Amino acid sequence: MDVLDCHIHMILDGVDYRAAIDRHRLAPDDGLIRARLRDYAALGVTYLRDGGDRWGVGLRAKALAAEYGIEYRTPAFNICRAGHYGAFLGESFADLAEYRRLVAQVLALGGDFIKIMASGLMDFHAFGVLTDTPCDAPLLSELVAVAHDQGLSVMVHANGGEAVGAALSAGADSIEHGAYLPAETLAQLAASQAVWVPTLVTIGNLRGLGRFPDTVLEPLLALQQENVALAAKLGARIALGTDAGAYAVFHGPAITQEYTLLREALGDETDAILARGAAAIRSRFRRQH
């Protein structure tokens, strides 16, 4: 079976995002990028899907990846609403005209798809709390439609039933993270064509570090695994993605860690379920024209 990671951040290192970005601020660090690609190849990885950055690191990794036998896909940079989560790596828009210009920029740079930030993060200090307000549904529908009109699939960072439900209604091609989903949103996910990349390791790897309370992390991980199991039972497409580069999520080892957490949720059907989701990601997240 092919080894894939459907959500990484080549620019980040799992330790200190500011220092990691600084390493590439003047230009992408080819030595570091090649070392990571070499490590991924040694693990048998054949496909990586990047979350984007505005310093061109993902684009440079894409240009080099074929040398290591890796198919690499990137949105160039993520796109977020002005004043909302995501600007530390991506580009912001205040209105649809600005968003259209950013989509055109992605195309000009050679990006493979659009990544939209539709919510904040999980607040690891407080169970059930998210760090930002969700993108409203009418706007999100317009954003996805603009991308699709340009032949670009859409990866949506979304947590919470409101943001994920809006993304699914808009026709998003993949949902990233998807914490705190109610049963009706899981059913909506299963009825859609979207692929869910639940990134369990971003929660699991924080346990025991002391940075966040395990009394929040343990029930959050358990809920996410229960939702993965239910989504799969309903027929949803699920793919392995680690969010490698996020805090305590390290490039390479995170793949095995994520697989272990997914297998705890999915049992003996894990490989078949993930293969189906990976095939859908691979076929959709490339430029159509």
C-alpha cells in the first residue's frame, strides 16, 4: 500500500513556528527541504499534500519532490478572512475582489488547489471551545464556487459543526481537522463527496507534555476517534493526514502515530477505508486546466 500524508506543512518543524518560518524568510532552504523529502522517501512515502505558506517553501518542495519519487501537491498559500485565523502562514482578503486576485495568484504561481481557512483552532485549554468565529455559509459558498470555476479543488480548514456544515454545503473537496462534529454533520459528510482528514495526532501528541491539560486532551481525542468511527460506518471518505509541522507533530514519525490512532478508531477496515480516501484526494487535488 502506498504511504501518503495528505496534510503537512513543509515550512514548519513541530517545535517553534516562528523560528521555522525565519529559516525560510529570505528564500526557501533547499537543504532542509531536501532532507525532509529524503526522509519521507526513505519511509516509502509517495504522496504529500501541503497546507501552503507565503514564502514559497511548499512550492519549492513541489519542484524538488519528483527527484525523490514523491508526488507533491500544494495550494501555494492558504487564504483566510482579514482579521481571522490563518494569516501567519497565508494571505488575507477583505472582499471577493481581493479573494479573486489571490486565486489568480495561486494559479500564476503553479498552486494545485485552494486552501480556505473557515474557522479557528481547537482551544486545547477548554473542551468544546474554538479560537475563532466560523466563516458564514453564503460567503464560503462563494469562495468555493470561485475556486471551482477556475478548475481548482478546495481544501477547507474547519472545526465545529457550523463551519464544517457550511463547507460541505458549499461543495468543499476536503475537510481538515473537523473537531466537535455533531451527528448530523457526520451524516452530511458521509452524504457528500468530501474527504475528511481528521489529523488525530495533533491532539494525541500533546498528551503528557504539560503544555495543555490532559483532562481536555483525552476526552477531545476520544470524541474525535468516536466521530471517525461513526463517519466511516456512515460511508464517509477518510484520509490520513498528520498536519506535520504543527506543535509536537514531526515530519515522518507522525505518519505512524496518526495511523495508530486511526486504527484504534477504525479497526480491521482501516487500510481499506484510508485507501479509498487517499485515492479520492489524489484524483481531486490537482489542477484541472
